[in-house]
Amino acid sequence: MIKKYCLRPKDVVQAAMKASNKGRKEFDVDQCVIIIFSGGLLNYLKEKADLKESDWLNPYHPYGGCNFHRGIYKDIPLTVVLA
């Protein structure tokens, strides 16, 4: 018998879906994710990509907890994480 002690990404997302009543698509990662450390840069990106604050992974996912913003820049979905 093989015991599995490691969490797989699939397991984490399934637990987050169950806890939040959100669908799988709501936990998808955009093709572009930018991690920033500057409120000034966030304000600039808010203008350029029409970013809106999002609860994307919060509070249901273990990688949640950051300040997330999502938008579209030149037809490219974009997630910005203010760390």
C-alpha cells in the first residue's frame, strides 16, 4: 500500500472550491501574473489595465492572503499581486 502524504495542486483547489462554493474556473491563474511591492506601481497598472480588487484566492486558498487585483491589458488577462 502506497501512502500519499503530499498535497497536489488539484487537492488544494478542490478543497478551496468546496470551502468557497466557487467553481474551478474562478481559481484559474491568468497567463500573466505580476508580483509587485509598490503602491505607486499598482496605481499606474490600475489605470493601464483597469484593475479591480479581487478576492481571487482569498480566503479559501493557502496561497491567498495577498492583495489581488485583476484586469485586462491589451486583451491579455492580468493578475497583479501586491505583496
